[in-house]
Amino acid sequence: MSISTPAGDKRRPSAVSTGKKPPAGKSSSSSTSSTSTARKPSTASKAAGTAARPGGKAGGAGGGGKGRKPITPVKVSQGRSWGPIAMFVAVGVIAAGIIGYGSWAAFKGSQPWEQKAADIDGIVNYRDNPDKTLTEANHAWGPLTYKLTPPVGGNHNYNWQNCMGDVYDAPIANEHAVHAMEHGAVWVAYKSGLAADQVEKLASKVRGNEYMLMSPIENLDHEVSLQAWGYQLKVDSVDDGRIDQFISALRQNATVEAGATCSGGITATGTTPRDIGKDQQGG
């Protein structure tokens, strides 16, 4: 089909495709031209398509534009943060120390008292001494002789020294003190003339605590001497940590007369024993 234009018949009409195929064996330059024109995209379309495609080059006709400048990737620091690591390590070490100490304390707490006593540096166990007179336990009246000063056991008076945390400011009779130890008391003796503040430090460990007594002794060879039945520890300072160890391990535990009381005993001082009750016993 041909369409005339205002220019008249002399102007070649433009062919418009009707969608119909030309007759077989016939072709016209106009049809060919029209088809070619329809299929061939314009330069502007190419440019638009190129710009629209990802990674395409923008620019004028003919693709003369430069490509987009690549973006430099941002580097992320991979260094370690040592602050939190150090904190976690420190917490771990502290926790391990606490657990370790707790385990050690539990183990020590489960040990027999004899083992706790044996672990005290410098303690002497006279229970194992071949001389059994040092720890024999018979009752007798009157003054008695002891091989050790202070004694750690042996025959003793029928009356015990009161040992309910009593702090005596003068020497007491060995015969009564030994009987108190038979009941399970720890006897804290100190050298006469020890400074008052040092005496008070010792007294604070004794005063008000059952199965404890304290008194001075003339010419003692150490500043402090601790006794429980069959055991002795001598030290030269009231601040020596072994004093507390001795008391903790041996108070009541070293008794050879379990269940015996510390109340109702002799409260007087003086080195001569008091034979209270001797007449009633026919001694």
C-alpha cells in the first residue's frame, strides 16, 4: 500500500509495513528499506542502552565517554583487642586461685588433728617419747616434780586449774595446770616481764575461750610456750602465726579425758598446789 504525500507523485512515498509479507518472488527497495529501518536501533538508543546496562560506559555518541572510577575498598583493622583478653585472663587466674585455695582449705580441714599438729613447724610431740613419765596421768597430792618446764603432762593434782578462758596475772601451780591439760585445755605460758601490750595480744587469744588458760612463768627460756597434753611449741614472738595453728589443732583434741569440764577448777594463783578435798578422800 502506498500513501501519497503533499509533494505529489514526484516524491517517493515512504513505505509503511502492514505486517503482511510481500508476494513471493517480489521485493521492493522500499520494503527492504523499511524493514532495515525498523530493525536498526538508533545511535541514541545504543547510548541509552549502554548507560542503562550495569557496568556500561556513559558518554556521547559513539561511546567515547570514560568508565566510572572504581571504588577503593575500605580496609577493616584485624588487630586483637588486648584489653578484654587481659581482663579475661586475670579473672581466670583469680578464679583458679580461689578454687585452688578452697580445695586446699577443704583438704586441710579434713585432716586428722594429729596430722595438723605434726605440720606445725617446731612442735614437739612428747607422746612418742620413750620416757613415758612425761605423759603418765595419775592423780597425786602435794608438790610434784616435772622434767620439763613447763610440763606437758604427767602425774598431777586432783584439782584442775580453771580453764574457761582464764587469764592469770601471776604464776600458777604446775600440778593444777597439767590436770587442766588432761581435760583438753591449751596452756599458754609466757615469760614474766613480757611487755604489757604483748601480754594483751596473747590474752586476746585466750580470754573468753573455753579450754584455754594463760599465766606467766619465771625464767622461761622463750617468750611464749604453748602446751597441750603431750605437745609443746616454744616461740619468741607473740605475733608468730604458729600460736594460732597450735590452738586450732590441739584445743580439746589433745584431751586424754574426753568430756571432762574446764569449769569449777582452782582460780587462785601461786605455785604451791591446793589439796582441796584431800581430807574427804582420806589422803
